[in-house]
Amino acid sequence: MKKSELLEIIALDEDSKHQFKVNVINETSLSQEMIAFSNTLGGILIIGVSDDGTTSGLTRQDLGRLSNLISNAASQQVKPPINPITENFILDGDMVMVVNIEKGISKPYMDKNGVIWVKSGADKRKATAREEIQRMYQSAGLLHGDETLVPRMSSSDINMRVFSDFYEKQFNESLDDQGLSLKQIFENLNLSKSGVLNIAGALLFGKNTVYSLPAFVVKCVVYPNNDIDVDSYIDNQDISGVLKDVFDDTLAFVLRNLKRVQNNQGVNSVGQLEVPKIVFEELITNALIHRDYFISAAIRIFIFTNRIEIISPGHLPNNLTIANIKSGNSNIRNPILASFSTNLLPYKGLGSGILRAIKAYDKIDFEDDRDGNIFKVIITRD
């Protein structure tokens, strides 16, 4: 960091990524600050500066003591340990220490008592909401939404027709030939635990999932203009069922509400879809497999006169960005669903779906709304 950058940070006051301390003597308090930064966006702790931006001045002895304090706190008071980087500066004749804490890659970080701290504005707070803590474990790859058990669904709720067809195509033998109970087969396939279906098992092969998982549906609406109209619509449908049927019905809804254009064809031709079918095959598949199943909300598809929006619960996971996914990067949020979907949906699991959609139709934009915790795909209509 350059001195000019440090002076600019101090002039702009504290925020979620910058915290000022006149001095630090308490190792526990220091560890909580570092944990909060690690669990959120990372940040900089500036020691030797008061809340009003004036430098209080540290001694050389202070700098040595603080270095030991920071090292001990980061290794002994933070679980898992972190590695902050320190820099010393002289500002207006006063010594100041800058502690840089990176955004953690092994969330959630916690103190020695097991408390998880996060940033809240310029301050810190304990993380107490179950959903918030779940998302931290999810971002670390320690917990997946599709593994969550559905207490109301057991082996008796399996759609045997759908599962038998899948099993015979996948393994070239019937269920009867396997010699195992249905309960054991589902557990072996990571679709249940102790006789209770998980979300993946329910969505892939369950019966009447709309009653046990009412939020995990696709809500489709066609509006007459370019905005959401609370009073009128042209077409709408709430789509539920096993994942393959949800994909088929959602795709059918979108396609029947698209225009067909002549595109230099003869007058007797059927006409070409205004947006190629492959675009929606890829984007609907992406929404079903990669949405956040820790969030009890539906996937929404809104068709307006000038655009089509596909809105998925959950922003992009981990360190993925819009630029990443447009370059072919991927991060599997729901590994069980993803592994089965290669045989049920037009899904390859290589991060190439977005690339194929853009190649077929380049008027596609993306919005990663981390505050609203949604991911939106916007397809412009001519």
C-alpha cells in the first residue's frame, strides 16, 4: 500500500472494509475483528489512528508488541488460523501499523469459543441466523443445499416409474436384479439418509414434491408490457414435479410464448424462434441445478415485451463473477443434482452452458445481486 492510499482511506472514515484503532492490547477483541473481516469481504485494520482520523502515534515498542499480539491472535484465537499481513508507516511524524486481512477461503472462521463474527457496516456482530451460517459452510464446500433432508419424505414417496426407468437406463439392470432394498439403493446413491429423502432425491425422483417442498417450483408469467403488472398477465404457470418434468414444462412454457420470425424463409415456412431454443435449454438447466436450495424461494421466469428474465435464488457462489462464468468457469453448488443431471437434462457439467447460450444469441446480460441474494439472466427481445 502507498502512503497516499492510506491517507485517502483515513480521510474517508471507517466502513465495512476499514477499521481504525488508537491502540490494541486485548488479544480476544483483536481476533474478533480479524474473524469478522475474514468471514465477510476482507479488510484493513489501521492501528494508531483514532475515530476522527487523527494519528495517535505508536512507539517502536508498540510495533513490536502488536506484531506478536497479531501473530498470536491469528494462530491461537482464530479457527482455522489466518495469515494477516502487517505494514508500518509514518504519518505526520507518527508511526501507524496497517493490518491487511484477506477474505477467507475456509469460512466460517470462529473464535476459540466457537462464535462466528461478521462485519455489519463499520462494526461487527455475531452470526446467529441459521441461513447465514449455512451459506458460509456452503461457500467453503462443507455443506450443500441438495443434501438437506426433507423430513416429510421417505422411500414411500419415491416415484417408482421415474426411478425405475432411470435406473435401468443408467445401470443396464432392473431394480429387482440389484438384490437390495429401495432404501439401501437410495442411500448408496446419496439420495437419502436413514430412510429420509434429501432435496436431491426428492426433486429427482419424488412424488408430490409441491406439498413437501412448496418453494422449490418455477413460477412463469407473461406480462403484456415491459414491467410487472399486478393486475393483468397474458399467460402464467406454476411448475412443479420431478426435475426432468420441471425442465420440460418450463421450456415448453417459454417456447410457446416466443415469436417466430420469417428470417428470409418462404411464406409457407413455420418460422424461426426469435431466440434459439438452445439458449433456454442451457439457461433453464443452469437455474435448476445451480440455484441455492438453502433459500426457500421459487425460480421466476418473467416474459416481457422487450426481454425475458430468469431469476434464481442465490447469488453466484464463492469467488465466481459474471466475467468468470462468461469465460467458462463454474462452481458446482449442488453436486448430487449435478451428477444425476448429466443423464436427465442437457447438462454437461463443464461450465460450457453459458458459453453455448451466448454463442447462439449474444443479447444476454447477467446481474449478480449479492444484496438481494439473487442471480438474474436477462435475454433481450428484438
